[in-house]
Amino acid sequence: MTTLRTRAREIANLEGFDIQFVRYGECVDECIDGFRPYGFDRKLRGTATVADWKTLRFERSYPGMECKVFFGMNRSEPRHDPDALRASYEED
């Protein structure tokens, strides 16, 4: 079975930003296994927002789960667009 850590890494590799799975307001143990694949093979367009990504992709892939999205090393805001998130991981 695939661990949550692996799924988070797959999302980061595809979408270009890091996430942390959350349930009931608490971070979920990344060693738990049995999570299905993300279900997308292309990153979300840059004109969408983090809130759009959560609704259109994350919530559909992992119903009942929530996530934190990180802007570089900091937590993202829902208004950030995916391209800005991706750029925050690039080195100067």
C-alpha cells in the first residue's frame, strides 16, 4: 500500500508545491498507508488559485481530508496562484 508521505510527494512533484494532509484540524501521520493515487497527470493552470486547487483537485481526490499548502517554507493563502507557489520554491 502507498503511504500518505508518498502521495504528498507525488502531488508536490506534479503541482510544484508542498502540502500537508490534515484531518479534524490535526496533521495526519504520513506513515499511514492505503491512500489512492492523486488522479491527475498535469499541473493545474496558473490562473487558478489555491482555493480552486483544493476544491477542484484535492477534495475530489481525498474526500474528507483537508490540507495545508505551503508557499516556500510558509503556509499559503487561498488567494495565491499555483505559479506563484511554484516560483517560491525556486532558488535565487
